[in-house]
Amino acid sequence: MSKFSRILSGTAVALTLMAGATQASAALITEWGYEVQAGFSAFAPAAPDQNAAPNIATNNGVVGSSPNASFGNLPTVLSWGEGSNGPSQLFVTPTVVPGPSLFTNGAGVAGAMLTHANNAVSSQSATLQNATLSTTLLLTPINPIGPAIGPVPTIFNIVFSETLNGGIGGGQCTPGTGGTPCADIFVLQDPGVLSFDFILDGFEYVVALTAAGLGPLSDEACAAAGEAAGCIGFITEEGLDNELQTSFTITARPVAEPGTLALLGLGLVGLGIARRRKAA
């Protein structure tokens, strides 16, 4: 056997052992349990309509209530403004176990739900200006069973625009938000938080969050909320309980482990040296 053949044979054996070791040490997690906790960690009011008569604001802030006892007692309900049907309110409902399993590369499962009880409020009332929704996701491998991943924290910074329906201020609805009565506008300031990834036992897992109704808004709607064109958000109709049900998926793909990459590199280097020696 030539020297080149011996080196090539050795490289083939190394690659075979490398593949066997990778398969033995990496196990794809195909089924997960999960838990989502949520609450509002910050919120701020906007000033009353500047066109209103001075010194007649009847509600000067935003009230947080219904604390989540298992998540730092953060409020899960924000209330603001005054109107004939009561204040406008923003609810967040966490998702806790037990529940349906989350399957890798499978269909999405329900995450937290946001509900905006969009009630007409007086233009003389202060309204919500912005809020920070804090969440955590805890993933627990079921098949195969393993230690929990997380909880993984995520922060959603939300900007809100309460649109006027008539009277003071002209009452022109923002284009792209629907007709009269005017809809309200929510904008997510950092859409990058809608997904994250982690590597475990030779696989990269990507968790992605979506919601029906969450997407790019019209340039006019973005401007009305004080955000740049192309912003991501959702629109809520007046007089309704508008639900934004989030869902999330988890996908996976194999990745080479550092040790595997090193072994592969050594094998290719050996093969390259053998080829140069043969050519010489």
C-alpha cells in the first residue's frame, strides 16, 4: 500500500468515527413542554389632547392592576382614560402548563394573548403612551426527557396611539387603519425580539413568535404613532375587545460540533498533504 493510500485510508476511518461519534452524542428533542409568563414591567401616560381646553383633564395617568403573583407581581391589566363605557384596557394573558406539547418542526402552539378593550375615551383624558411587556418562556424537553431550558426573558416595547373619533382635533381617521370610528394603533419597536435561537447537543433550535394581525403598518399609521415608515404593529377597532393571540414554533437543524469540525479539519489537512506529496 502506498503512503498516499495509507493516509487516505486513515482519513476515511477518522471521518467514519467522527460521524458515529456525532450521531451517538446528538439527540434531537422532538417534543417539549412549555410555560409562558407575562406582565407589564413599565408603562407611561400621554398628555391629554393639546387642543382641549386647559385644566380639564379627568384622568392623568395609567393604572396597572391584576398582578401576576408567579411573575414578580407585574400587573397584567393596564387601564386609562374615561368614557361612557368605562376606560380603555390592555390585558395580557400568560400561557401556563399543563397544556398541549410543542413539537420540533411542527405546528405552532398558543403563547400569551393581548386583548385591547378599545373603548372611546374623552379627548380630555390622558391615554396610554407606551408600555413594556416582559415575558419569559420555559421549555422542558419531553422526548427525550431532559433538563429545562430557560426561562428565556423577552422584552416587548410597545408604543400606543389613541386616535380621535371626532370633535376636537378634526377627527380624521388615520389612513390604513379603517373607517369611522377610528381605530387605535400599537407599534412594536423592536421586531427582532420575535425570534431567538440556541444550540443544544449538536442542533440549533429556533423559536419564532407570530400573531394574526401583527405585521407592517401603513406609513401614515406609523407616523401617527411617532414611528418610522415600515413599522411593525397591529390595529384595534373601536368598541370591541380586540384579541392578539400569539403563537410560537420551534424548528431545528443539525450543526457541526467544535470537536467534529476540528477532526474534519485534521482529516482534510492530511488528505491535502498526501496529494501534494504524490504530485511531487
